[in-house]
Amino acid sequence: MKNFIQKLLVFFPFLKRIALFFLKIKYAKKHEIIFGKNAYINNSIECEGRNFFSVDSSFVSSKIGFASYIGANTKIFKAEIGRYTSIGPNVRCIFGKHPTSKFVSTHPSFFSNLKQVGFSYTDVQLFEEHPKPFDKNGNYVIQIGNDVWLGDGAAIMEGVRIGDGAIVAANALVVKDVPPYSIVGGVPAKEIKKRFSEEKIKFLLEFQWWNKDQDWIKTNASKFTDINKFYDSQKK
């Protein structure tokens, strides 16, 4: 029996690699997805297609919209990502909160009944460690909109929504919702400025170009270089 278990331990990682290999082939063929070296996915993902998962990235139990991609060494978990979103390298999702006021200690044994360290002093949950999921199925606790750009090293707390068209600067720590078409940066992240005027932001949010079909986008792609020209042409 001992030899049998040892053999399983030897072959199990190999079997996992084989399963991951065929899973990637399935997604690459069905959804035209490109995988970098050592990119990792699991069975609990949804992809709209034409996505790219860069080297050493991890995409687990999440959903990603058409043409969106994640950079090298980025780890995404339990997140819903819109279309045409650019997620840079070294981006992280952060999970779990600890009390920072009123409670004498920040240690989970005093407020959590989950026994993260093997024991707890309370039988009931005294502090909300995790926010409720955004979707009705309880899958996603981070929401990243369409046409979003997350810079190198950005960290996103669970429970956060990042609006369409927003930009998160490199190494920012996002602890609260980011309004659409705003640029945020810092630790914690704060709004730096809006990308466009309120009038043009309202127009873009109502227009939702990312929901247009591929033919429309190809035809109008040349207008994407100037918000004023794009706005004027579509308003007509």
C-alpha cells in the first residue's frame, strides 16, 4: 500500500499537467485563446474568446470578456472581467479583511468561526471578512469592467467594482469602487482625474462600443484614435 501511495504522489502532478495541457488545447481551439509558457487555468472559467494569458499567469474560477488579456505573473481569482480590458503584469486579487478599529486584536481567532489557524475563540462570525458575490450564482467577488487598463503591480481588493473605461496606475492598491473613465493611483488608490468630459463619458457608457459586433468595430477602428472625432461621428 505504501508503495502504491508513493507511486500516486509521483504520477499525480504529471496527470495534472496532462489534464491542463488538454484543457488549454480545448480553449485555444474553441475560443481562439493564446497561452504563454506556464499559464494556468482551471475548469471553472468562462472565456468569450480571442483572449491572451501571458507567461506564468493564473486565471482561476473567473470570467473574461472578448479580446481581454492578462499579463505575465498576474493572478486572477473569482473575478468577472469585461471586454477589451488590458490587465498588466504582476496584478493581484486580494481576499479577506481584518478589523482595524474597535476590536482589540486583528487575529482571526477572535472574530472568525472559520478556524483559519485551526482554532477559534468564537462560535459565531463577529466580523464580515468577505463581501457578498456580485452575481446571483455566487461566483465573482471582483468586477472589472470593459475597456479597463490595470497597470503593472496593481492590487484589487475583493468586493471592488472597477467601472468601464477606468485606468488603475501601476502599483496602486484599489480598496473601493472605481468610477467609469476615471484614472486612479496610489496606496490606497485615489482618483487622479477623469479621462474625458462628463458629457463624453455619459455618451460612451450609453453607446457601449464594446458590445458592437466585429464588423462594426473593424469599420470604425480608425476613429478610435480621437475621442472628439469618434464622438462627433457617432452622434451624427
